[in-house]
Amino acid sequence: MRLSERFSEKCIIIDSKNEAKRDILIEMVNLLCTAYAIENREGILKAVLGREEKMSTGIGCGLAVPHGKVDFLDQMCVVACSVKRGIQFEAIDKEPVYLLFLIVSPSNTTGPHIRALSAISRIMADADIRKSLIAANSPQEFYANLKIGEEKYS
């Protein structure tokens, strides 16, 4: 799976100014709902925050992959966010998070959700790719750098 085929430049937040984990998740959910024309913002937010309460999705190396599943979607939706200064996210390595990928999927499917998580993990294992995404100054630059990473690992 190529992440770049699942979202576009309009689904990218560059250098969020939010300082709290909850606030950045709300910002990302708001963008997701706008970008994908989803009306049930509260349902998405509840799923994402509920998943986060179980265990942080900060997976280490400056990366978090918040996610959730809902009954009212018929496709997987993805948005991305960079935070150049880093944000405390209760990551497993206790380090700040600089990159976030939010994935929201239909409850009745697992394949695309798992493939998206796998694609993110594979590409983001490369420190140079992570650095290029964090350093991006526009959604276009972020998206182009992501595609370069996909080419390297596809």
C-alpha cells in the first residue's frame, strides 16, 4: 500500500502549534473531517481519543500513529501532521513526537488499516525520511518527501 494514494496535500498539517496531545488530535480530526467531508466529527474524535486512552500510539523515534475505527465510514481516511519542536505524547520511548499519521477506518474492515500501519512503520523506520518530513515547510514538500520514501521502500 502506498500512503500517498490514500491521502493528498490537503490532508497535511505543517508544524502544528498545538502543545497538548489532545489538542493536536482534535486538530487532526478536524482536518480529516474537512478533507473527507465527514459530518460525524464527534464520532471520529470519540474513536480516536478512546483508542488513545487504552494505550498511547506514540511508537517511538518521534512518531505517533493515532487511529480508530467507526461504523459510519466506507473508506479508510488518513491525515498527517508535523510538529517541528516536538510534542509530549506519552510515547513508548518517552521522547517527543514530531510526526503523526492519523488513520480512521471502517469498523468492518481490517486489511487496509493493517496495511497502512505497516506502510507507515516501514517508511518511517528510515531516519532520513523522518527528518525530511519534519523539515518540510509546505504540504507539497511533505507529500513529495513521502513519495520519495515510498519509492525507496516499495
